[in-house]
Amino acid sequence: MSKRRPSGDGMVRKREDGRWEGRIVVGHKENGEPIFRYVLAKTQKELLAKLHRDMEIYQDAQLTEDSRMTLGEYLDRWMEEYGAVTLRPNTLRSYEQYIRCYVKPYLGGKIVSRITRLDIQKLYRKLKKEGRVHDHPEYGYELSDTMVLRIHAMLHRCLKDAERDHIIPYNPTDGVKLPKSNYKPKQILDREQMDAFLAAVDRNEIWRDFFYTELTTGLRRGEICGLMWKDFDEHAGTLKIHRSVNVPQRGELEIGETKTAQGRRTIRLPPSTVQRLKERKKHAVSQWIFPEPLSPEKPVRPSAAYYWMKVLLNEAGLPHIRFHDLRHTFATHALASGVDAKTLSGILGHTNASFTLDTYTHVTTDMQRAASDVVGGFLKNLLGEELNPWQGNEKMEPAP
């Protein structure tokens, strides 16, 4: 059997039509035969420059036969083999939409191993300018920066696996210029606003335990809706977060995994929250801690939680915020009151403490000093004498 030609090995010749042609080895088939990349140019000098560039790109790439698939074919396979088994249902649906509406129409027919960083950059510019499927009365066909960033995150993830599997020589999404994120800034309830909101919450018998628990744990909306009584250990004062409730558009409730693996966690509750849940459990008629009021066999719908948050904010005379801002409120006050980032990261179910610090960079040392007098006393009143009842979380075993 002949010796394999290494990736980057090549040849040059002048064609009968006067153009120059070159080829380099970029990988091998399963039977050992080389996979070539062909390059054409008008002059020998131009060809050698192109070959030199490609040799640097494909050196030691060792591409497989799958490198000849189109991007559309690869994305379909990735969704079937990886996406369907690793993505949450809502994320899977979003990825399917991004691929169908925004990627395939522009790059779906191009060979995946030949897609360049420039191709990706042009795609994002095109989407930004005229990527919207339907005309919007305010924005026309212009796609939002946020949507472009989401499409980029999806493509980057898919093509990272393609690079790992030797289907492409490098990830062309690396290094592209991205639009700036236009996410709405976090809105944090201050002490007076918290007092007003809790006063409104306490007047609502159905929702007061729900929102008190949210403000003292910072759970994601789907997580708090998915809590069951078997997750609550009233003797240890702990709560296991094992599941999340989601509702697809015009669909039924979906009860699935938490957002990340780190989302499966056990947290220690403040004494006041433990007491509230113990009292609530005495009158429980459902396996769910917070059941749907008219259908207690089901967990409360996340949309209902959002609706009643707006109602209670309105009753308290407060500006409307996102439900996730209640989580930000908890985290900000916790950091400002001295809870360390590692402990808070575990409570919130973040991947690591550095992500927590990056997310809450607005809680600076100066803010902590300024907030200690205001927020520290407030949290003591709200959560009990122990300022940081969660500090024991870092010593707890993870949920099985």
C-alpha cells in the first residue's frame, strides 16, 4: 500500500486553456485515498499565492469524506445526531427555525469545508439588512442585532463540532465582527421598591408564597414553576431544583431538564422561606408546590407567573420589569450584602463563578460599601438574623 500523502502536499500545472491549476491534499477517504482541493488562477504567481494560503489553512487538517457535504446537509445531520439529544425542546425549535429561515437560503448549498470567515460575515450583514421573513411595520425587513447574535451562537456551536470531527479545517465563525448586543439593561428593585412589591404580594393569598420564594432564591421562572413537594426538605431547610417548566408557542406544558447541568442543584433556604413553605405544605392539595390554581394537578404556567407579576407591580405603583429581573434583584442584593460569588453561582445554577461575576459586574466594591448599610439591614429583616443563610450551600452535596 502506498504511503499516505500528508495534508498540504500539492502540485501545479498549466492547463490547455491557459489558466494555472493547483491542488493540495486536505484529507483522506476511509480507504486511504487522498482528498484534494483544487485552485485555479490566471497566472502562476497568483496560483502560488492562493496555494500558499490554502496550505496554511489545511496543514494537518486531515479532513474526512464528510467535508464534501453542503452546509445544509451538515446542519441537518448535526440536528439529528446532536441537537435532538442534547438541546432542550425550546432551543431545538429555535435552532430549526434559524437554519430553515436564515442559514439555508444563503449558505445551505455551499460545501461546508469551503465556507470562509468572509462568507459568514456577509451572511450576518445580509441578515441584519434584510433577514426578516415578514415585513415589520417599524423595522421593515431588518433583523435585530439580538437575533443575529442568536444565529451566530447556533452556527458557532455546530461548526465547532464540525472542526472537531475533521469536516472543516477551522471554524469560520471565529473572529467575525458581530453586532453589539442590545439587550435591555437589568432592572433591579431597590429597598423601597422591594418593600412596596412585597406589601402588594402579601395581600395576594394565591401568589404571595410564590413571589416571596422567588425573591429569596432567585430561581429561573421555569424552575420555580416546576418545584414539587418532594424537592423540599423542611428539616434540612433545603430545596432541590431538578426540573423546569416550559410552554412552546400555542402548546402544552413541557416539564423537562433544567437549563444547564449545573442547574440541577440543592440550595439552602432562608429560615423565613422555610417557614412559609412549611405552612403552605399543611394545606397542599397537589404534588406541585405552586400548582395551577384552577387545575392543581398541573404546575403553574410560567405565563401566569409573568402576568401576575405585572399585576402586582402595577398595584405597588412600580415600573414594569421582566420576570428575570426578580432573579437579578436577588443576585444583586446578595452580592452587595456580602455573599461570595462562588456561593451565589451555586445558588443560581451558573456554570461557574466567573460567569456570575461577569453577569453582575455592576455590583462593584464601591457599590457593596454603599449598599451595606441600606441592603444589609434590609436582607436581615427579610431573611432573619443570619445575613447569608445560603453560605452553607458550598458545603452541600450536589443533588443526585
